[in-house]
Amino acid sequence: MSVYLDYAATTPVDKDTLNGMVKHANIYGNPSSIHRVGKEAKSFLESSRSKVAKMIGAKPEEIIFTSGATESNNLAIRGTLSHFKSNSNMITTNIEHMSIIETAESLANDVKYLSVDQTGLISLVELNELLDDNTSLVSLHYVNNEVGSVQPIKEIKDKLPEDVLLHIDAAQAVGHVDINVDRLGVDLMSMSGHKLYAPKGIGVLYVRKGTHLHAQLVGGKQERERRAGTENLLYSYAISEAIKNAVESLDERNTVISSRKKMLIDGLKEAGIEFEVNGDLDNQSPHILNIYVPFSETEFLLTALDLEGIYISGGSACNAGTVTPSHVITEMYNENRAAHSLRISFSHLTTEDDITKTIEAFKKLYERLK
């Protein structure tokens, strides 16, 4: 029987959420229509919006439904930078998701990159040094998608001048750390449905009231004129349920996930398998474990584990299925370490038996390769 340990790449759709989608499938109207069927659809859409807002401490009008975190990141960066003067700059890091890095490079006249240490964290001192009168936006992961490092978002926000916006990519954060936007103080926050047991193709962008955001998809007045296109009623419902479940079950899920993660680390050590943890276990989301395995290159070990029925990854799944050295590990360490590193990601659905089978597969391959 196979073992799936790639939950940071995507998750299965929650059965209760799927049943809810089927139950509400008869709500088919266009929310922009003014007749009764349209009004019913509008009410259903807004109930989903209100649910998301409540779960993250926001107002309903601050929630935009998108197609996913990649679009949310694009909209956050493009939509805000287009409002500022042409000589404005933004600050990010080289360990972000490529939807942040490539969008920043394509738009900002000047992109400044914070360095990160081997825990995956930025320096607040360096942040202060990079800020200048033309800085308009700082865009960062909340939880890094490859090593799970958790940036000190509230401390970062406190360091920024009032006129500098803070955008965070929270795709890997929801359900694992606090995402209350008031407590964090962020101006924009991206979320992804398929990382939360909702379908692929739905995301959220939180935009604090008063933040200027220019629509990037035009041709309609949906989402308060910030994102054109007929709204996806059922998927908006699905992500609202997913966020609600993730927030309300955070402690319970994290307890299970942390236990499975510890079991795997302890089991690999007891088996005498040579590995090192990338990043800092003490400042890491429980659901992500990235390890350096010097005895094998990433691509070979991924293939060998796949043949054993163990499904993990070498890093982000958003590089068109390619197995290239992780830009995150390369930035934190070096390219050689990146070429020998694996990302293992857990779920509350992960069982002890899954971990036992994974340890046995590693033992078998280690004996063959060492």
C-alpha cells in the first residue's frame, strides 16, 4: 500500500467539504443577476466570504476570491505596485515561491533581496537597512513552502513605516500557525484552497481596507471591481469550509502532525540513516520536514522511493514537474546540498503505519546506496 507524504504540494479534497459542494450544487445562478436565482447565488457567495473573513479576523469586504495563491500573489504585487510611483521598490527574498520572485522581477524597477540564514529566517537589522523612501512593498512567505521556516511577521510589520505595505504568502501557514490578520498586522495575505483539502483552482487574497489595489483581470465589476470574472460559487464555499476547518482544528491537527514528524526523525536516526535537517526544527511548521541525504542525489532517491510506494518531493511542485536543485536550499546552504535534499510533508491524515513504511523504505534504499 502506498504512502503519500507530499501534502505541501497538494491535499485531497475533504469528504465533508465535497459532500457540501454536492449539496449546494443546485445554487447555480450568476451572482451578478438581479433576479431571485441570482440573488440566491449572491447570498451564498457572500456567506462564504463572511466565513473566510471571520476565520482570519477580517471584514467580508476585505476578501477577494481568486483562482489560487499564485494569482493572489500576482494580484497583491501587481495590484499594489501599479498604484505607486514609477521609482518605487519592493523587498523580498530569494527563497520565496516563484510566483512572488518572478512577478517582482517583472514589475518592480528595483527589487531588493533580503538574505536568509540557515534557519530560513531574514534579519530584521538588514530589513531596516534596505528600507528607503521609495520602498512601497515587502512581500514574504509566512511559512516557507520547502523548509517550513516561520517568519516573525508581527515583528517585521512593526519595523515597517506606515506607508510600506506588507504582503505575506500564507499558503502553507493556514491550519498550522496563527493567521489572524489583526494580530499579524499584515496588509495583504494570500491563501490556497488545494493546500487545505479544498479543490484546486480556488484561492483568497485578503486586502486590508484602505489598501489601494488595481485589478489585473478586467472586464467585469466582480469582487468589488478588484477581480473580474463570474465567481465560482462552489469552490468559494469549499475554501471557506477548508479555512474554517483548518483554523478550528489547528491544535488538534498539529498535535498529530508533530507526532508523526518526530516519529519519522527518530526512526531514521535509530536506523542509522545518514541525514541532516535543513532549517531549524524549533522554528518550523510541523507539517514540513526537509532533509539533506548525502548518500543519494534527490532525483534518484525520489524515483527509488516512488517505486517503493513512498511519495515525497524534492521541493516546490510548481516548477512544471521538473526535478531541479531547490532554489530555497541553494540560497540557505549551497547547490550541492540542494541536489541531495528531500521535502517530506505531513497531514493529520498521516498514520503511524505510514511512517513505519517510510522508515523501512529508507532503510532498504540506504543499505543499497551507502
